[in-house]
Amino acid sequence: MKTLQKSKHSFLQAIATGTFILASTLSFAQNTAKQSQTDLILPYHISVSHEAITELRNRVNATRWPDKETVKDQSQGVKLEQIQNLVKYWGTDYDWYKTEAKLNALPQFVTNIDGLDIQFIHIKSNIKMPLPLIITHGWPGSFFELLKVIGPLTDPTAYGGKAEDAFDLVIPSMPGYGFSEKPKTTGWGPEKIGNAWDVLMKRLGYKQYVSQGGDWGSVIADAMARQAPDGLLGIHVNMPATVPADVAKALKDGDPAPGGLSVKENAAFNSLNKLYTKGGGYAGMMVTRPQTLGYGLTDSPVGLASFFLDKFNEWTYSGGNAEKSLTKDEMLDDISLYWFTNTANSSANLYWENNNNNFNAAEQKTAEIKIPVAITVFPGEIYQAPKTWAEKAYKNLIYFKEVNKGGHFASWEEPQLFSVELRAAFKSLRK
């Protein structure tokens, strides 16, 4: 078994020559920033060690379980029976090697931007004149959210679309997530990530492109739209920041909904109020104490899995049972990625970096956005943004549609519908 050797080779060179092996106890090379201050784009290969996989299984199978919940619903969190069922599969039949082979069959690369090595997937369409598109994942997601849309977006004719709907696709892992390097200092918030994504797209040779995101990806797409770098034609988001100031104040203060709201606006208020009063504890911990939270999630794979499963249950369009929307393997691919890369802590730091309310239009400064914006509202999203709010928040709203299935992890849950939406949303921006 190869290991990462100290040598004259930089971290990027190690990846390019195939000598980089990832283990759960192995972090990125300490001198990456010093050694790779270039615009090189090098191939990336994933290889998790057998020892790391064995250690994970041993930890999973040695779990000390808490008592069973004292209620019949999920108001206290993930039910013991559900997490035990998932973890039993994780410790016996789940196969990371199969997942790894699937990832390594994709064109993966690494490049250094602002001192951090950024890992990304880059798929070029074989169809002429594709529209370059960068898609950003969220938390507790990863690039696994987006793998199922690669085919429909890059090869639309094979999935019911037209040749003129094709995209070139760039799927980066955010700093501190997945196989991208972890920031060693503060400052890597949405604005800096947005700047880095523009550098990445131009480094890949794209003079014009569009950006898409859900969850943190929406926040980063908004940041990019505010920055409006040359060549960014427009954005699409599926978790828009549309909440008006008076509604945001009522939610923050625990007041009733302001008068005069429409049926859809009142429903949005109620959804957000539920999040703030009963479902936002996860964010409160990450916004205020990501380091403290990280100790438990980094040491306990089942702690990590239950933390994520809670959100998969709540945020998929599944009625509270994520396995109606995602398979065990799909959820465990994502959870295992966080475990093997040891990124529970570093991913939570993004909440600490950006502790604004990501739903509020004023806090996300949507009024500053001048470039075209497209929105798709999925019924299982944390809240269903009303069109009236969206039109006030985004002054150049060129596309808005409410669809009838899919949730917060829209591209993961409904890849075909998600792809159809992106084709329609960006159609008017193609040259």
C-alpha cells in the first residue's frame, strides 16, 4: 500500500503521479499553499486506504447506542430503529470501493486558487456550442448530489432534451468539503468562494458561463451575481433568498405573521417559523460552536451519520423518510465522504464564516444583483419561496417555476426534472 511520502514533489504533483493515498487520519500536505501557487490543472485520483475503511467498520460495529426515543414521531430526532438499520448496512454490506471506482471513472482535477487546492469534476459535452455551467453543492451534501445530472445536462439528446440544451459542467467541492483543501485561516466565506469559482471557470478557458446552486450553492451563486464578474451571464438557484424585511423581523422576534400576506406567503412564513423554532438547532451549533461540534462528529461515525440523516429525513420530499427519495448507498456515499476526508468540522466552519440568515433578501443583498436570475421552487424545500417575494428580491428575475416533486436536494432526488428546469432557466442566455 502506497503512502504519501515527504519528497520534493508538491501535493498537486503527488496527485498527478498517483502517489496520493487518502486515509481518515491523513490531512492534506502542510506545504500545499507554498508549493502549488500556480494555475496548473492536474488530474485527480481518489484512493482511500484499506486501513481507513477497516477502521470505519470497526468503529461503526462498536457503537454505544443511546436509549430509544420516548415519542412515536421524529420530534426528538432520528429514530433509533432507523439509524441502527442504516448503520448495520454501513458496517457490513456497504462498499466504498464501488463508489470510489465510479468517481475515478469521471474526469476529476485539482488546481490551486488563493492558496487552496480545489478538487473538481469537469465534463465537456460532445455536442457543439454547449453552455458552460458551474454547479455548487451544499451541506450536508457534496458533489454526490450532482452526479445524476451529469448525463442529462451534458448529453441532453439521450435524456429527452435537444442538442441546443447541452452544457459543459464544472462541479467543484467547496473549500473544507470533500477532497478540496481545508482553509487554515478564516475568510473563506461565500464571497471568496464565489471569486474562486470565477477564477476556476476562466482558468478552464470559459469566457462566458452560468452558475447554479442549492443550499450553500444558492448563497454562493447569489454572491457571484452580486460580484457580476465579466462573463457571468446569469444564475439559477433552488433555495432563493426572498424573505422581505418585515417578515424576517417577525420571524426573528417570534411575532405573528405580518398582516396582508397571501396564502402562499403565509405558508412560507409558517415553514420558516417551524425551522426557526423546531428545526434550526443544527445551524445554531455550527454558526456558534463549529469546533466544539466537530469533536463529536469527527470521532463518531454514527454521530455523523445521525446528524446527516436527520436532515435527509427532514429536507427530502419524502414525508420524513429519506429512503423514499434516496437509497442507503446514496446517503452513505455522502456520509462516508465526510468521514474519510475528516471534514465534519471544516464544513461546519462555513456556517461560522457566514452567519447571516440565508433566506432573507436584505441580508443576502439580493437588491444589488443586476444580472439575470432564474428560480425553481421544489415542494420539499425548506420553504417554498412565493413568486411575489422573488420578484421583489431579484429585480432581474427572468424565470420562475414551481414544480410538483423534489426537495432540498433537488438534483439528487429528481435529476431529470432538475435538468429540465436548468435547460429552461438558461435558454434565453445562450448565445
